[in-house]
Amino acid sequence: MKSIYLVLLGALAIIVLAMAAAPPVPRFHQPRPWKGKPSPLPLPHTMSSQAYQRLLYKFLDDRGYETLGWARDKNVRDTGPYINGSYYGTHNAVRIFYSPEVMEWLAGGRKGNIPDGSIIVKEMFDPPAARYDSATSAALDTLVSGWAVMVKDSIGSKDGWYWSFYGPGQAVDEPGKYPFDYPNSDFGEYCVRCHASAESEFTFSATRNIEGWPGDPITFRVDNSWLPKPSPPASVDSVEPVVATHAVLANMPLHGLLPSHPVDNAFVRFYNSIPPLSPSDIQHLPPVTYDHVIAGPGGPGQFITSDQCLSCHDGQGLPFGPNMYIPGANGNNINLSPYGEWNWSMMGLAGRDPIFYAQLESEIAMQPMHADSIQNLCFTCHGVMGKRQLAIDHPGTLFNRDIVQIRDQNEPYFKYGALARDGISCTVCHQIVDDKKPLKDIFTGQFEVSHPGEFEKGVSYIYGPFAGPSTRAMDSSLGMKPVQSSYIQSSRLCASCHTVHLPVYNRQGKQLKEFFEQSTYLEWQNSAYQDEFGKGGSTPRSCQSCHMPDRFPDRDSVPPLIFRIANIQDQTYPEADSRAPISEITVPLRPGFRRHTLLGINQFGLEMFRQFSDILGVRITDYMTGSSNGLPFAIATSDTLAKQQTVRVQIAEARQSGGELRAAVRVTNLTGHRFPSGVGFRRAFLELKALDERGNVVWASGRTDSLGIIVDEKGEPLPTEFFRFDPVSKSQAFQPHYQTITRQNQVQIFEELVKNPEDSITTSFLALFKVIKDNRLLPIGWTRQGPKGFEYAEETMPHGNVLDDRQFMDGTGSDVILYTMTLPAGVRAASVVATMYYQSIPPYYLRDRFTTAPNGKGTQRLHYITSRLNMTGTNITDWKLRLSSATARL
């Protein structure tokens, strides 16, 4: 008996061991429900997205997933509550089908990876699911409003899925077709904003939803507001149920008409170096739909495009918001999200800036022997991601403007053009590290960035102002981990691209020296606002405190904004199966939220993008919110900045004695640097008008014509407007700095003028040889020597006869101009009006562009745009932006 017992015991042990080693047996009551056939579709990465869409859409139209016998949900189910006529689902009501490989994975307890080629098809129906309680399967087939599809392809992207939305009859994506809609299908789509919160494999799929498996799906509160209203209809047949719109589908881009661009005849008559051009003659920039560089299967390269950030860091409306977003009546919404505001800053648009491309062509035309190095140099900032990624992937290769025009996604250099067009994008600033280098070593965009895998294997660090708690969504979907860094809040982060030190060439191409083409950061260091030397200035403020405000509107009386800095499927969304632990996906409210306005007052450039979105390739309608007022809002924000935080004009004195009228005008710089600052061709000028009782002008300095050209009392352009050669002085005429103005052809213009090595005033960045005038308003707190430890005081010094103006040089940021006006006999003035105007592209600058490289595609594009720029109803009527004004009654 003992031996029998031992035999039985041994057999039992073998059985137990075998059971322990065997995979768990799934619990279901019917034969294996996933015995359907695998998808016949190829993997998406093996062809273009458009080619794959054709195959996938036909597969959906033919209901191939049903023909193949795929497992499916037990019924149509909601993905969130339906209350008071509003649906709070993450998708429409759905019925999901699962390819056999997905079922094998689910049956195995969601362990390991879903095989490539697996597909999840979500049939979507107008919510709530209660509409379909008694519908047959055949009836449901006819009621599908669209499909959301996930195709596993681990070679295609870091998250490993090809995402698609398809509605019946929907066309394949056309990335080059205006108005450049966000793609419906591709790798790296916005879907990851929610699916990254799944515990594994970016899917919330659960067996309890599926036919043949035990358990019931999650249910949500659904009230009766979807039912037909009991108010008496004309007939029973006329009653139609209220159909709620799915949150995502409601945000599909709106289609607009191609803009109309009538020509300004006065403009083309004056700037006549380029003959009239038709729209077909103009080189269009590749649309934003081509700016699509994602994290690959092994993680990201150094940079990815902003469309990989927008899904989480754009605004969010209802039903799960609003967050970083203020809904308004009649579409007057306010998108305060990082992506929403950065997208319409000139930083975000730097890679598409038509002014930049015309300037680049001028530089090449003047220095053809340095054409290659010039292009590579200029794209250091304007196309920073493309230029740097190219240098990383192909050491020694120089970036050029032709790369920007590549549309063929199979071209080896396609991605570098896409990265460059995306401007000074998210993964630029948010990867900059504090390298502790001397300032001179990071001039001209030479900042250091963290490198993928530098701190953690296979992970890129993305720096922000906040620490944790959750990094899961970005880490899993992009291979990028958010890390707290105080450096991103420092002004030095901005120093590299806003301290530009360039070589200076003569006409023969010989380098003579180097010159600070712009020194905005140095100007801030020598001001009352700096916080880097000693205890800081008297009123320390960083660049970010002005250009990234924490309020809306931006005024102290308004409380700081509090938002979540990202939108993902966290604890504020409806419950979902297989969701990651809440601790890993919680996005807390942030009292320190700062807007990414990043604006100056270049409304001339912003208006070009607003009116010529087709040529410049931008998408006017925001995908995630559906708003189409982002660019108008940026222009309005810039205008507020211009009028409230740029300069203040005051009339300190105004009196008339006999035929002489005297007025003292004080202008004060309110910015944290010179005004104007940045590129040297920007200018501000003061207009002073004396008016009689009827409002007629009886004397004026600084009046302009419709093209923004400063004219005399006869309406003729002043010789100084285009630096006409004066045979008497044997030099070019320009307006000096004035302390007293006595004639109407004298104008106080705050500007920098520089001569080239050949002794002519120039707008070439690479010929800035000798400053002959720089009376740009100094910032408050400026001193001749700067703060202790400051090495660049000379670079912030004014130049020219302004040095004799003691009041200008006193550090108050102000200038006082005395106007002594001799009026015609018998004329008496009733009031004096002083107004400061600004021009980011003054007339002489445009003339230089159109005459230096008239055959250049970028130059012709700028001429076409500027000759058709509609000023009516804008803030830049007559090619000038009004900043501040003051009136004194006599």
C-alpha cells in the first residue's frame, strides 16, 4: 500500500507541477471566441500613410473584421455618462471588434506584447448606448457613424500603434490640400493623450466586455435627456432624437475658403523692382501637415515636432474641461495652453517667417561665396531642430533652404525640413541645460541640450518648472521624461538666441570682424530688471515674467491662472478598464501656470500669417479645441502688449505765444531692454501734430503716407527715408537724434543705423561694420558701466550725437524732445497730439529686400504678400503700429 501511495503521490506532484507551469486557463463558457482569421492588411510602416489608408478604409467599408469572424463586444456601450443632453464619453458609444492576436493577448492576462499586425476596431455610434438596446446586429451595422482603429506596428513609432479615425465616405488624408487639416490617420496621433494612461500596450480592452466572457461592462449614468421631447410635434414621424456630438469628433477642423488677395496698386507702383506675379508664381511653404517627426520605436531622436505635444498640451474644452481654455460665445474662445499660444508666436512661426527667407536671400546675393555657411548659420535659430538633427545624423553636413521645401516623405532629408519648419519648438527650449559655460560660448544659438539616454538609458529628458508626480504618459508614448529644472525659468535660457554675434564681410567676401547683430539679453542685464548680478536690479524681472505672463488678462489686479498643464486620461475622466494606477497618471492643478505667449509686437509678421495661411502653410483652425481664433487672439495679445507695456508718451508742456508754439514731449521705455530691440532695422518714431479747433493739421513732424513712408508737409517722402546721398555733405542723409525739433522735415526716430565696410547704410546682417546712430530708448536702470561683473557694457551703449543728450543718458529710460513750431500768420492751434508709432519692417528695409535679390523665390513671396496685405481694420493701418499717444489742449 505504501508503494501505491507513493506512486499516487508522485503522480499528483507531476500534475501539480504541470499545472503550475502551464499558462492560466481562460474562464469562458463558450468555445474560444477568437478563432477568427488574422487581418490580411500589411503593416502600416511598409507604405505611405495615404496608401495604407486606402486599404484600411476599404477593409472597414467591407466590414472585413466581421467577415473574418473577429470577437466583439456584447453590445454597444457608453464610454462615459450622458447627463442633461451632454455626453461625457472619451469616445462615442462603441462596439469593439478584436483581431485573434488581441484576443490571445487578453486571454493570457494582458502579459507581454501584442503582436504586430493586430487590430482593434471601434465601431462608433451616436450616444447614448441606450438608443440601441433593442437593435439587432444587422441594424447596428447600418447605424455606425465612424470607426476608430488601432493597428499594432512596433516598427512605426515609440508607442507602437498606427491610429485612425474613419467616417463613411471619408477621403484619404491630403496633407498638401488647404486648409491643411490635422491627419485622420497616422503614427504619432493625438489618441495617445488618453491611451498612454492604459496599464500596458496603450489599450483599455477587457474581456468582460466581450461576447462569451463572464462579467458585465462598466456602466455610466445616463438620464432621459436623449429621449424625444414630449412637447407636441407636428406628427409622430417628425420626432427626431437629440444627437450628442462626440467630444473628439466635434473638434474636427472646419474647412475654410482660400483667401482672396487683391493687390495694393500704390505699393507695387512704389516697390516696382519686382514685376507683378500671379499666385502660381509664388513658392508655397510645405503645409504644417508635413511637419510630422515622431519618436521612433527606440525612442525619439534629439527632436520631435510640436504635433507630438499638442494632444496633451493644447487647450481642452468640454466635456472634460475646460482646461487651459476659456469657452466664449460665438466662437470667441480663449486658448491659453502652451501649444495654443506658442503656435502663433513668431518663435513658433520662425521656420516659416517670410521676412526671414527674404533676408536670407539678400545675404546670399551679397555674399555668394559664403552661401553654404550663411544658410547653415541662419538656420541655427530659425530652423534650429532641423539644422541640429541633420548635424547629429550626418556630421559635417550643412543645412540649406532647399531642405525646407522637401515634401516627399521618402526623401532622406525630409524630416530635417519638417523639424526646421516647426520653428523654435517645444523640444528646443525644454531640452536646454545649464551648461555653466561663459556667455560668449553660447552666443548665436549655441546652447547645450540634454541628449537621449544621457541620464537614463533610452530616455530623453524634457525640462519644465514643475516636479512630478506623473511622467508615465510622456515616457511611454514618446520616450521623453518630464524633469523639474529651475534653469527653464531663468533669463539665461533666452540669452543664446537673443545675443547674436555674426561675422562681418566686405564686398569681396573677406571677414573683417564680428558684430552683435542683436543684444536683447545684454540690454536686459544692464537694466533695473536684471537678477543675475549682485542682489539684482531695483525691480528684478525675468524675460519669462513679461513674455510668459501668469494671468489673463495680464494685469496685477487679476489672480494668477491655475490649470493642469496637460490633458490625459486621469482621475478626472470616466472609469476605464486596465487603467494605470492613479498615482502614475494624476495631473495636479498648477498655481504657477505660465502662458506661452512669447510675443513681441511684430504684428506685421502675424498679419502675414493670418492673411496668407495658404502660402505660408499654417493651419488656422486648432485641432484639439476646434477654435479658429488663435491667430487673431495672438494679434490682440500683441497689441495689448504694444499699447500697455512698451512705451509711454506724455506731453510735459504745450503753449503758444504769438506765432510760436512750444511743446515738450516725454517718451519712456517700459520694456526690459532697449526699445526697439532685436534686429536693428526695426524702428519707432514720434509723430507730433498741432491741430486747430476743427481738427485740421497746422504743423506736423513724423506724418506718413499710406505706405508708412515719413513725408514732409507737401506729402513728399523725406530724403532721409531711403538715405538719399547728399552731395553737400557727401554722405547719406538720415535723421539724427534730436533734442529740439524746429522743422516739419525733422523727425525723432528711435533706431539703429549701421554702415557696411563700403561706407553705406546697410540692412545686411553680415555687413554691420560701423554704427553711426543708435538712439533706441534705453531700459530703466541702464548705466554706462553696467552692474558689477557685467562684461558687455559697451554693447549696450548708444551711438551718435545722442551721447550729448544728458537727459537721454540718465538711466530713467526716458527721452524729452522740445518742439518749437512756427505757425502761419493768424493761425492758432487748439491742441497738440503726440503719438509713438512702430515699424518692424520699415519702408527702406522692404526696398532693400526687393532690390537686392529680386529674383529670389523668398523675396518674390515677401513682395507678393506685402503688396496684397490688407491693412483695413488691422492695428497696422498705413504700415505703422500705434503704441502710445498723448493730447494737450492749449
